[in-house]
Amino acid sequence: MRRLLPRARRTAGLLLVLGLVLAVAAVGGPAGAAPADTGSSTGDPAHGRLLYQASCAGCHGQAGEGSQRGPSLIGVGEAAADFYLQTGRMPLAEEQDQAQPGPPTFSQPDIADLDAFVGSLGGGPPIPDVSPGDLRLGQELYLQNCAACHGAAGAGFTQVGGRYAPSLLGTDPTQVAEAVRVGPLLMPEYPEQVLDAHEVDSIVTYVEQLQQLDDRGGWSLGRLGPVTEALVGFGVLGLLAVVIRLIGKRAGQ
């Protein structure tokens, strides 16, 4: 009987340790560990609905059907929601013709949840999964489809009615791809049938190349493009020629 007691004690001790290990595992990890990130890349549409009701329904309707203050969100898709939320264009603090970009109002997990809720309304493109593309192809497609509004150097231009095509310098690759797909404001949509995934990736790759251009060597003029810069240069040279001529006349008097 005395020999059995130490064995029983050891067995009880092992069972106690095992119980503690299982209890720690059940609450999510070892003692002292930081809590796991609860954000989901797919998003929680149920939580997104709550956020939507609190911050978006006043303009876009209780079920995303739209109202006089905001368009319908039914059928726009996750890419549209993500673009406007990530660029800080939504929610609007006050009504305006063209929403201004800025820091996002919501955290990244909340944006994912709102994206999922808007996506659950049906239709629309998903958030693009951007990959490296063909730089030369991207240049061709950009000059054909984008440069007329955003400028050859991506610096943006003012459009008809006071609206403008924003600068692409400093933009996020995913947001560029989203804009191509959803066509915000005056920009046309480019669905898969018009530009496939590889072509969109190539445009994004070219835009990233524009963002890396070095402006050293002179006055960049906001990177408005070589034609505008040349016109300004010739104008400055002409003005200098006039000044030199006036000085010469005065010196000859």
C-alpha cells in the first residue's frame, strides 16, 4: 500500500498538469499571450450590417436601396464599398458634389465587415487580387484609357463642371484596380470583358512605376507632362528674350 501512494500522487499530478494545459488551450493560448486578431479578411456581414445601420443607412437606405441623399448600393459589390471606405471618401461628413479623399473613418476590420455586408446585397465586382503585371502593356493601356483624364504622368486634371480626375501618385495598388473595375464618379467602368485581370494588373504596375519617377533635374510643374512643361519652358524663354531686348534698347539710348 505504501508503494502505491507515490504512484497515485504522480498520476494525480500529471492529470492536474494536463487539465491546466487543456484549460489554457481552451481560452486561446498560453498564459500571457496577446489576444488573437479577430479581424477577418472575408469580413463579417452581420457586424457590417450594424455598422451600416449606424453610419450609412441615413443616405443609402435601411437595406441599401438608396434615397434622395445617396445612391443604391444593391449590386455595386465589395470593390466599390472598399474603394470609397479605404480612400476616406465615405461616409460623408456633409453632402458635396465630389467626395474628397482622406484618411479612412473605419478600422480595417470594420471596413472588411462593411465590404462583406455590401457584397451580400448582391452583384458587383469583388475586391481585386492584384499581382505584378506587364509594364509595357500597362503603359499602352494607361495611355489609351487613363492619360486623357489623369494625365500622362498621373498627376490628375480638372474636368468639365469643376470636377477633377484625382492624382494617382501615392495611391494604393488595390485602390487603383478597384477604381478600374467600379468607375467612381465620372470614370467609366472596365469590367472583365473589357480589361481582364492581367491587363488591370499591368495598368497598376505602370501606375506604380509613375509613382517612382524621380523629379530631379528641374522644375517638375506638378508632373503635368512633357507637352505642358515644354510650353512653359518656351514661354519663359520668350519672356527672357523680351526682357533682354528691352534692356538692350535702354543701354543703347
